[in-house]
Amino acid sequence: MDFIKEIPAIKWKDGNFQKVKEHTVGDENIYFFIDNLMPRKFSTYPTHLDDFAVGYCLGEGLIKTADDIESIDIEDNRVIIKTKFNHIPEEDFETDSILQERKGDGQHVCACRLLEYQGVMSDSAGGWRSELKNIQVNDSDLTIDASQIIKDMERLTDKAEVWQATGSVHVAQLVYKGEYITREDVSRHVAVDKVIGAAAKKGYDLSQCYVGYSGRMPADMLIKVVRVGIPILISNAAPAGSGYEIADKANITMVGFVRGNRFNLYTAPERVNLNQ
């Protein structure tokens, strides 16, 4: 596998120890240059960077569809992204209702405000995520069987090849009409960005997709799925209070602690067939 490193370690067990070789991932700093905006730095497992670029721009509200990206050029640790909107730092992005009113006037507006460095928050993995200014309620009619949630989490573990080799990454998968996209990264956010980007490139209807991943569910993760319109988020870990509040307001079905043959269902329970 790409970017797997071997490192020395001392393994201790029951009072005995020995020198061993362990595997880890070679994470790197990646810089996004999106139109004329300030560069953005991420610590990432540097694979599927084109998927990451698309998913990140969607999750930040910088584009509406994958077709809004004109080009993605990858030069070593630099990812240069050109969109048809030619964003500049001074732009003031507005709401969808205003977008409808101003269609055709030649001026780009968007569903969120532009990332401003005084108005962003860290995703805890070396990147920046903008805050959500408006919460749009998700009215997707997608449903999933309870038993499928368990099967999908088992599949997530089985397909986590880099995690199995190193334990150093998170894994995410997106499911759409029985088709799966799986990606791994040192950042749970980037892993999810990658599956969203890959799905958008394939033209999947994100309102009929759901995402499962490893890691907690705080506000900055829920913001991403709210923006792109994904109705169900599943994790083997816990929700944060901030994540719960956004999921509840946006009618996102949030499922946590999927372990063995159990899970907790926190919000929008109507999308889960509990008897199936």
C-alpha cells in the first residue's frame, strides 16, 4: 500500500518487552489553493486528493455540484483548484433564497458565507472548516434497515486496509443504492470529504446516500453533511453535544456506538426500520 512506513518500537506485555518493527502511515501536509482564496493546510494521508478537493469544496459551500470545478491540478503537496466562481476573500456569500432572487445578474452568491479566518474553526486534523450560518432541514425520504447498519459497519472494518495494517487512519464509506465508496485518511473529516467527493464525481444523488465512518460526531462533521444534503450519518463512536444539536435541527438521522450487534439512534429515527 502507498505511504506505509516501518518504524521501530518497544512492545511491552505482562512485564516483558522486545524491540519490534511496527507500521504506520506517512501522513503529509497538503495545501489547497482554491481560486484566489488564502491557502488551506491539511494533515492528510495523501491519496485520492481529487476526491478530497471536490468533497471539501462541497462541504464548505464553495460549490454546489462537482461540475462547478473547472480544474484540479496536483503538484507535489499543492492542490490547485479552479472553480467557475473565481472566489476572492472579500466575497460575501448569501442564502439560497437570495440566490433565487438574483439569478442572472452575473454576480455569484452561495448558500453560506465565505470562509473568513476570523470565522472558521479547526477540524482537529490540521484543516479549517467554516461555521454554518443557516441550517436547512433535510427532508430526504431515504430509509435503512437496522440490520443493514450492523452489516455496513462490519464491511467498513473489513475494507479498512490501511487501518488494519497500521491503526493510524480513519475510514469512511458512502452507500448509494447498494454501491459503496470507501476511503481512508488520518483525518476523519478528510476521509468523509473523499467519499463525498467521489460520489459527487459519479453523479450520485446525495439525498439518497448515507455515510458511515470511524470517529466522533461533533458539529463540524454534521455541518458537512447538512451542507451537501446527506440525510444519515453513522459512526462506531459517540456524538458530541454540538453535533447532536445540529443533527436535531437539520433532521439528520444520527446513529452512534455501532458496535457488535447494537447501536444508539439519536435523531430523525423515522429513517431507520427498527424491526428489520
